[in-house]
Amino acid sequence: MRPLYPLVCLLMAFSRPALAQVKNPDTMTELTIADADTLDAAWQYDTGSAEAILNIYEPLFWFKGSSLTKLVPLLASKVPSRANGLISRDGRVYTIPIRKAVHFQDGSLMTPEDVRYSLMRFMLQDRDGGPASLLLQPLVGYNSTRDASGKLKPNAYRDAARAVQVKGDAVVLRLPKPYAPLLSILAQWGLVVSRSWAAQHGDWDGSEATWQKFNNPEKQATAFYEQADGTGPFKLERWDRANHEIVLERFDDYWRGPAKLKRAIIKSVPEFGTRKLLLQAGDADVIYASELQYKEVAGLPGVRIIENQSSVEMNPVVYFTFKINPVGNPYIGSGRLDGDGIPPDFFSDKNVRLGFADSMDYAGFIRDVLRGHGTQATGCIPVTLPGHNPRQKTFHLDLAAAKEHFQKAWDGKVWKEGFRFTILYNQGNNEREVIAEILKRNVEGLNPKFHVDVRPVEWPQFLDGYNASKLPIFTMGWHADYPDPHDFAFPNMHSQGSYPLAQHYSNPKADRLIDEAIASTKAARRRKLYFELQRIEHEDCPHLLIVDAVHFRTQRDWVRGWTNMPIFPDDPYGSYFYQLWKAPAAKRERR
Amino acid sequence: MGRFILKRLALLPFVLFGVTALLFCVLQFLSPEMRAALYVKDPRQLSSLEAVIDKYGLRKPVYVQYGVWLKQLAHGQLGYSETAKMPVVDAIKEFFPATFELTCVSFLPILLLGVYFGTLSAVYKDKLLDQLTRFIAITGYSLPSFVLGLLLLMLFYGKFHWFPPGRYGLDTDLLVHGDSFRHVTGLLTLDTLLNGDWAAFLDVLKHLVLPAATLIYIELALLLRITRSSMLEELGKDYVRTAKAKGLPGSMVVRKHALRNAMIPVVTLSSLLFIMLLGGVVITETVFDFPGIGRWGVEAAQQLDIPGVLGSTLLAAGLFVLANLASDVLYAFVDPRIRLE
Amino acid sequence: MKKLLSNPSSLAGLALIVFFAAVAVAAPFLARPPKGARNPYLIPQDGYSSEPARPSAKHWFGTTESQYDLYYGMVWGTRTAFEVALFVVVTSLFIGILLGGAAGFYGGWIDEILMRGTDVVLAFPDLVLAVVIVSVTRPGLFNAMISVMLVSWPSYARLLRGDVLSIKERDFVAAARALGASDARILFRHIIPNCVYPLLVLASLSMGRIVITAAALSYLGLGAPVGYADWGQLISLSRNWIMGGSGNSFQYWHTLLIPGAAIFLFVLGWNLLGDAVRDVLDPRQRS
């Protein structure tokens, strides 16, 4: 031992700086602002939960690299297509062969029965405000297992059982009619859980006799709420709700081989200052930093910013309400076109909408607020998805045109009398605030009788006004449920979509296009339909689209292996830990 | 005495009932949509807002909701707190020890420093020591805790990286939640010691320094002032003058006579202070991201997490009543002139 | 009055309050609202960038998050501070006198009901109750003031009740009663004037507390909206910047220290003054 001592010292002297560079080399700590809501794959509908869940559970398919259209099999052994005959010619039967010899984290073997159970459970749990409609709609043709009065539909179980069947080593899905985005929905939401584990832990056993008992449960009542048993690369070690953190531990028998990281921690830290400091100290490896905080993280030693990561979202969007609810409404002044308010149907006049559209400084917003990153949106379908039309005409800041529109609006009365109303944005959202301020400044500059008040509101108040259609103009956004143009076309343009419903906007032509596109499985045809839809969108101007945004990821330079998966929850801040590991940063990356 | 205590204890349920009734009265102002905001957070869920409102019975009249809640209470349940993401009972078990620990760490220095310097300040009235004490008291009393807290963070965390916010660092986190860690008291300073882990103990202590310092500086002020003024009052009384005139040494007069009488309001105040701290120090816990009752309560209040608010306020209100009782009893002990009835 | 002016600390308090009052009165001249501004309390913004700018010739105190001019915010925030403090103290004093006086004077079940009511309100952690009230009635400055008022009156009511109880037993009250004076006359002519001083002392002492509580609500994002000239609001804007920028931990010191110092000095002024008022008015303290 003794003679070796100097050698050891020497070695340590050399190796220590390199090793010391990486703190906690086999633990990855990510700090977010989203706090997980549940670990139940059928309940979750928030990014905080989804990130942890997608590290524990696995879907049948996943997207190849950064692609949003190419799928690779995960728990399925093949991706169905017409070419390989696994999708029937009429587009209504999908045969999905299931991978063999995959084990759950409790050691049991995953079978096609588990897949069937998981899809059924996803549909039949159907909690209010949950994601169940994403699979219910394509597989059984209706949105909810309950009718409008909240009563259970007695045939829901049988409909679901008819749609999802096991045939040998495959699961066969039978759709009432073709549904183009089905595979990408399954890739995001069809997460496989163990039926036997569920039954043992007091959740639904998969039988028809008991499903009603597990329909629309309380969040904490499901067995999957705070425990987990998936096939994924990480097991749940602990969900510490007091400290807002989820600790994941490597699953050593993972079928694709164990992850490089031993442990992954997702912790919610709402205060940016704290996140930044933990990152600086190397206690955190990845943190969420918004556009607002760019300057504070850029250039920190040992920190790497990965810029220009594309997203699947349309945010922010400024919506006009066509028929405002005037009852007890503080946002529309007098409620008449007398210079001290607006009538409830103020925005149903297209010229008013166009006047606002021409008053928005799109380029200035992208330049000043987003540091010039991102491109102006050309339609409700984001640039990352098929169906986006880069050549679609858009609005530009054109105050002369805006003036002209306002002069024509309501037969010249708007220009003569002026107006006053309130634009609301949710408190703390800087981008939405700035948009409201830009609109205010430019519109008020056109005519001294134009008055726009800008007010922040808290989420509860916002929701209150929104649901009652009391907000004259509101700014919201949409993040993809799954990467398909339908997921953007429907909520933004279809008269039954969430936003048009609140706006009281409907255009039968737009409805027809959307209905046709969802049932068509031919890519070229769909593209044409969506192009036409976005032409109508521009013409009708029911809302203002601002930007196809890009984001940046902030991580320590020793984090390796990250590639952008735009559809992954909270991307590019969220992490699929299986691809990551830690190693000293190469010299050139240091600044 | 016993009857008095029993009588006061009997009041407890009434106060608690009043507290919850008052809260539900305030709720009357809320629309069902506003309360549903707790469950509907994502624009993707907007279309099912009505269903969510129905599911949680938010459209029912408030008194019906109160009845439901009371019935739940009768079964020993306090409901589920969305902000804590756990049942209210668990949340209290989770957050209370943290607050208790912070309170203990801050309270002792407050008491000792407050009484010691308050007395000295009165004895050496208008001397340098008195001026200094009064300066500290008045500045502490005038400094909002969030200003002081942020300043301390700026200096000792932003600049020197000494005292981070939160309750513990990553290593301690893993240790405390590891299988081999024995949880005895729920107080991490004690538990880490009992487990023999010095590093973790120091880490926990490090996280307590700034919030405790903030509390000490700000709450010390009141005790200093009360001790000083109450002491001054006693020293000005005839019996002290007489004693002094009779030739008793000054320090003895102070210790034997004046101090004892002057302690009466101090005892009352400090027992109230202790409980007030226990009820949660909202701002300090928020500023330092310290997972205690106060932070939970205010977070619940902000997000309209009604079960959470009810739970945390019930706890604080219960403690408050007990504290008042305790201070009255102490009062009687210290001051024999007072008889409880 | 002479006593007030002879004591250096009360003089300092008076000077501070006079200074702030002068700033509040002269706000339109010290910080001219931008042309066409409809509400002078809204702080002008110089651009949209989030990063605070350091003090400069253009912005004497620099800008805080989202480029709100700090100098402007401080000047007009003085008015807000006075409005909040005076409104809350006057209204809660009023309620306190009414309820506390009635409870102490009439005793019996009126006393029982009123005092159990104050027990309930006092049993709340006051900030939590205030936060609940504001969250429910929707965040805003006025609602914040109302909520602070609703949590502050019980201490006045308690104090007054106690004093009324003790004074009620005194000889001169008994004498007045024997002479056949009416309840109202006894209460308002004989009792309340005799306990008004402790109340005033408490009021002047609680002025500072009230400013702090209201500022705390703003700090939690429940008071004045972002961009409104309010010190607590400005401090909450500094929260993201106390760690400084890369390389300089104190790069954004002004975002915290300037509004922090203003609140501190304002409250300090009231406290010094309150102390002095107590020394003057409270005969027990006279030595």
C-alpha cells in the first residue's frame, strides 16, 4: 500500500479537477415551475405530471428523434401503416402487434391484455376536465362517457370493448370512422399500465361489472395517483409533495437496457432566483428559464443555452368575443356605442377586428420581446406541423389601413363616437401584457376617442369572465395534445372548439373543412384542406395570431445527450432522462 | 382555576366554528367558475369547466357546501388540499414540524435578548445602551419582513452563497427520505443529530439561519419595547423608590421586585408571540421558500384552495385560543393579585 | 406639542412624515405624468425589456422589472402609502370604537356576542384572512385596503372595551349616572373621551403595521396591479433580481433597496411619531 501512496496522490491531483467538474455525476436534477398533479396516466392533463409519467410509463409508439410525423415502435413491435397492411384499406381497423418480453417494474410480463386494459381505462376513467376524450372521440365516436347531465352512458363499456380487442399478440382497434391523427394520439397518450398491479392496488380490474365505480373518480382515489408501475426506464422512488419534487430511480431491467443516470429529480421551484442559483452552484442540471430571464442565464460560467428549439404550440393568440355577455359586465363600459363603452356585438363587425389586426406590431413584438427569435405565425397551425402554409398572407402593422377599417366599422359610428373597453391578460404573463399594451397604444393613437384599458386578472377571475363570455378580448394559447394539425384547427376554428364556443364565432365553411380533414387519411388532401381553412381564418380574422415561437433550454454544460423532442411535455425544458447522462464538458463549449 | 380552564376550553369549539363559518361567508362572494379554477388550469380543459363545477358541487349554495364540509369533519376528515396535493390532515403533519422547528429556533433568542436588553435599557434609561436598544427595536419594528428577508438573501445567498432558501439541500433531502433514516421527532435538527449525521445537521441549520434571523430581528422589537416600558413603569413606582430610599442596592431592587412585576405583560406577550409564530409566519416562510404552515396557508388562500385554507386556519385558530388561555394562566401565576374566575 | 418637538427621535419621525407628505402633495410636480396619461398612478414604462436598468440621468432611480421608472413609482407611491394608511386606520378605528364601546358599555349578551366575534377574527392569522378576502373579492388595491381594515379593527375594539369596562366603574361615571344622564351621554361624554388617548396611541403605533401589512399583500401579488405606483408592488418586482446578474451580485440593488428604504423610512416615521405621541398622551409613561 505504502509505495503506491504517492502515485495515488499524483493520480488524484490530476483526476480531481476533471471529476470535480461534474457534481452528482449520476443524478440529474431538473428545476421546473410546473408542479405535478398526479402520476396517473389516465388522469394527468398537465405538463408537470406528464413529464414524470413519460419517464415511468411508455406508449406504443414514439416519435423518431425530433420528428413530429415519423413514428418508431416502442411497446408495439411495428408501427401500423397501410403499406404494411396493419391499417385496413378503409382506415378503420388498426392492428398493433405488441412487443414481447417486456417487463413491468414489479417484474411481471407485459401482455397485449395490459395494453387493452390501459386504453380502456384511459377512456372509461374519464374524469371531468381530463384527457379521455382524446381516445374516446376516435375509438367510440363520442367525447364523454357521461351525458350532459352527468349520467353514465350505459353502453360506454361495451363500445370501448368493441373498439379495443386482443387478437393473439396484437391489439386491434376498430374505429367508427377513419381518424387521421390516431397514431400520434396513441404515441402521446396510450401509456401502458399493468392490469394485475392495478387490480392488486384497488384500482379497476378491467371488468364490465365494476367500471362505473371507477368512472370520474376523485384525483387521490385512483391507485395510480401516487404510486407507479410502468415499463419505462425509470421507477418512481418518491413523490415528495411538500417539497414539490419527484424522484425517479433507474429501472435496471429496462428492456432497452438500463439508463445511464441512476437517479433523476424533477423539482418545482417557482422562484427564478433560486433556480438560477442552484444551477450556478451545480446543484441543478437543467432549469426552466423564460424568455424574460434569458439575460440572466446567458453567459453564466458552466451553463449552456441551447437556442431556437421549435415547439408545437400557438401562443399567444388574441381572441375577439363576437357576442359579449353584457350582464354585470365591468369590461364593456356603458355597453353601448356612445364613446364610453362598446355594444355586446362590437367585434362581430369585421372592420373592427381588422382594425385591431392592423394595429398589432407583430415584427416589433418578436424583435423586442422575443429577441428576434421565432417567426410570425401565418395560421393557427404551427410551423412545425404539416398543414402549415408558409405562404399564407398575414397581417402587418399598418396604421393607415387600421384607420380605414375603423372608419368603416359600424357605418362610421365607431370613428365618430369612439369606444372604451378593457383588455384582460392573466397576471404575470409578460408576453400577453405587452401585446395588450401594444394594441392599446396603437389603437388609441388613431383617434383620441378610442380608449382601451389594460388590466391584469388572476386566473380564477379570468376563468369566470371567460366562461360567461364576458371578456371583449382575451389572450390565451394552445399547446398540442398531440402533433397533428387537427389539434390546432379544431379548438381555434371549429364552432364546437373551446375558443370559438367562448367567442360565439362560427363559420360553417370552416367546420366542414375541419370535419373533412380529420376523416381523410391522405396527407396531400388534408394539407389542401388546412390551407383553405387558414385562408378563411385570415379572411374572417376571429383572432390574432402572433408568432410561431421557439424556446431555449438552459442546462449545465456537463449534461449530455439531449435532443429536442418538440412534443415531449414542457419541451425544451422537460427531459426524457433515458437519453441523458453527465460528463465533463468539452473545452470548446466553455465560454 | 380548573373551572376557569375548562370554561375557556369549552370556548374552543365555538371559536373554531366561528372561524369556519366566517370563511364560508366570505366564500359567498365567489362564483363557481372562480372556485373551479383550482381544478381547471390548462386551456385544454376549458371545454369541461361546467362538468368540473358539477363534479365538485360548486354550484350548490354555500351553506349546503358548508354542511357537506361539516359532515366530512364529523368523520374526522378535513378534505383534500389541492395546493399541498395531499389530504389536509397529512398536510398539517407535513408542514407543522417545519414551522415548529423554525419557531423554536427563533423564539428562544427573541425571549432572551428581548428580556435582557429590555431590562437593561430601562435600568440605564437614556444612556447609550438604552439608545442603542431603542434604535434596534424601532428599526426592527419598522422593517417589513419581506424587505429584510430579501436583503438577507441578496447578501448571504446571492453574494456569499452561504445560506440557501428552502429547508434542506439535495444531500440531506436524499438522506432524510432514504430508508435508513429514522424519523423520531419530525424536527430535522434533532432527527439528523439522532441519526448521527453532522453534515445533514449543519445543512438543516444553515437553512434555518436566514428565516430565523429575520424573525428574531423583527419580532424582537416588540418584546424589547414591552419589557422596557413595563420595567420603566415598575421602576417609577413608589415601592421601588421606597426600597431604593431604604438603601437596598439598585440591582437587587431590579431583580427582586421590579423585574418580577414587570414580567407580567412580557409573559403574556411572549406566549402569544410563540403561538403566533407557530401559526405560521406567512411572509418569512414565503420569502425563504420554507415549507411551513404559513406558506401553505397563504398559497391555499391565493389559489382559493378552500380545504387548505380551512385546515391551516383551524390549526392557527386553535393554537391561538390555547395560547390565550395559557397566557392567562401564566398571568395568574406571575401575578398573585389576579384571580381567575 | 412642545414635548414632541423637543425630543430628537420624535422630531426625526415628524420630519420623515412631513417629508413624505410633501412628496405626496408635490407628486405631480416632482414626477410629471406622461402626456395623455389617464391615471397618474400608472408608472410609465420605457420599453418592454424585462431587465432592470441601473440609475441614470434619464431614470434617476433606474428602472425595475419591465422598465417601470422607479423614481416615478416612488414619488406617486408615497400618495398610495398615505391613502392606504389613513383609510385603513380611520375606518378600522371607527369600527373598533363602535363595537368595542358598545360591548364594554352594555356588557351582557351584547358584549358576549361582539367579543366572541372579535375572538374569531383575532384567531385568524391576520395575513391569511386578508389574503382570503382579497383573493375572493379579486385582487386590487381597494380590496386590499378593505381586507386590512377587516383584520385590524378587533384590536381597537378589544382595547376600547377593556378601558370602557374599567372607566365605567369609576366614581365620576357613577356620579353622572346618579344624576340621571342618558346612556349615550355617559358613553360619549364621559367614557369614550377618557379612553380615547390609549386608542389614539395604538392607532398611531399601528399606522406602520398597517402600511406593512398592505405592502405585504402587494408583495404577494394581491394588492395594486403591476405597474401601479405602490411600494410593496415595486418590491415584489425586485424578487427576480436580488441574485444580481452574471458577475455582479449587486447589479440590481436599486430594485430592492430604493422601495425597501422608502417603506422602512415611512413606517419608521410613523413609529417614532407614535412613540412620541404615546409618551405625551399616556400619563403613565410620564416621568
